[in-house]
Amino acid sequence: MKAAVLREVGQPLQIETVSIGKPGPREVLIRTKAAGVCHSDLHFIEGSYPHPLPAVLGHESAGIVEAVGSEVRTVKVGDHVITCLNPYCGHCEVCLTGHMNLCISPETRRSKTEEPRLFKEDLSGPSKMAQFLNLSSFAEMMLVHEHACVAIRKDMPFDRAALIGCSVMTGVGAVIHTSSVRPGETVAVIGCGGVGLATINGAAMAGAGRIIAIDRVPSKLELAKQFGATDVIQASDDTVKQVIEMTGGGVHHSFEAIGLKATAEQSFKMLRRGGTANIIGMIPVGTMIELHGPDFLGERKIQGSYMGSNRFPVDMPRLVDAYMAGKLKLDDLISRRIKLEEVNSAFDELKRGELARSVIVFD
């Protein structure tokens, strides 16, 4: 099969022929139909986060089940599915207490003594290719644990379904699950890329009274209004002051959707007493966040949000229903549809901050 492979940090992905294994007892073989090009992939390409190489990238995807292992119970051949990068075992402490997004059980991955799911055939024999975030969806096929995908209704378009697999689940989930935004509360979202726009949409769905979108790019702020932003601020050194003045003391909930030290600190500073800052963006390894100690006396809180604190087998089909009912805005998240061979151009656009999301569409 064709796949986009990262062989060296800082270098473009290479389109190569890669081999894929057969499903084990609890594994599912999926024909990829669409895969979003996410900023998280870019973090690994640029080396902000380490990963074994060579690796087939991609982690925001949807497809059709081609084959299942002998013990698979959750999906069947022919099902349309959305994948999720955080597979769950279902019986560890975090799973049993309702935090399956935090599961890191090795059961959902193949051990080092087993044949790899992805490998490269050459004259010296097969060589292992690293699977990226349990998925590797920049490829024509995916081989995953059954708890890394969920079946959805078949009238859902694949390109929009793929977005739910990461950016939309991350943004909407951060609002609904991680921070529990209530009707009438005030929200600020820093960064209006794919995740930030999904966060704004989620805040609107949750009934937030005021939703302030913050970004440096005017076109993204205009797009934010379509997703439910009631106010927009073009980011500057006075951003925090503007938010506090606009809200009469700060917001109930802030969401940092970029992954920078400065904006993470701003997200905390713009809170009213009792407010909560949620860090959604992937802050580079080694970065330290500095906060003013006395601010904690106002019971302000700062917390991480990983994949929207999701329970994806329940959440993702519900988000599909929300889209089909016209409540979840996915159409405008897609800036353009591309072929796998164009993946590097999509990353170039991400670096320039030009687009919300490019989606690879497979024939």
C-alpha cells in the first residue's frame, strides 16, 4: 500500500510502498477513506516531540472495515468507522473510573516480540515501520486494535467524519467534558485553527453566553464568528487586558489551542476568580510555564485536556448525529481536499497558518 513516511526529523514525508500485517485476534483492518492533516503531526515532523523512526504518520481518520480478528466484537466487516488515537483496554483503573482517554495499557499494541503491524519489504527482509499514535492513517490501510475505532452511521461523509477523530473531539470535548462549560458562562479561545474552531463550536453548543475568539490572523477571526464566536480579538500584548475589560473581570473558562508558553500563561491570566484555564495545545517538550502565585488565591485553576477527555465510543457517534442535525459545523473546517501525494504542501500551509484543515481523500 502507499503511505507517507517520516524518515528524518525536519524533512518532508516520503510516499513509499509499505506492507501491513493481518489482523490479530482483537485487531481491525481498515481501508482509509479520509485523513486530516493535523498540527500534531507537524510537532513530530519538526522534532518538538520525539517518536521512533521511520514512521507512517497520520492520526485523524475515517474508513471502512475490511477484516476483523477472531475475537473482535465491537465492529464488523463493512462498518464505517472513525478512528481514535487513544485506544483503551476497558479494565484498568482509568478506564473503570470513566477516563478511558488516559489509558496507556500495552494490551492495545503489539509487543516487541510480535510481528509489527507495519513493515517495509526489502532485499534483506522485512524491516519494522513505527506505527504513529496507534493509527498511522497517512496510508491506504490501517491495522488497529478494535478499541481504536468506533462504528458510525453510513450516511456520514468520510471527510467530515475524519475530523471528529481528533480536532473536533479535542475541542468539543474540552468544553463539555474537561471544563464542563455551563449555559451563560463566558469563554475565551486562544488560537482559531481546527481545534480552536471546534472549541468555539462546542462552547456555542454548550450554551456559553459569550465566546471570545483570539488569533493573529483576521481571516481566522472572521471564520470564528461562523462557528459561534460572539466577540473577536486580534492577538497583541494587550490581549489579557482586553479580555478582562470586555468581561468585567475575566472569563469563566479559557482554552489555549496553540501550544505556546506565552499563550498558556495568558489563558490563566485572563480568568475571573474561580475560573479554569484549559491547555489543549501541545506545548513543546522542555517548556516551562510560569504563573503568578497569588493568583491562585482567587481559586483560579489551570489544567490539561487530552483528546477532549473523551469517551469516544459514545462521543463520536453523538457528534456525527450533531453534524447531521446541523448543530456541529464541519463543512467550513475543511479548507481543501488533497491526495496523499500532496501531504507536504498541507504541512507547509499549516506552518504559515493559512488553513484550518486539509483532508487527504483516498479513492
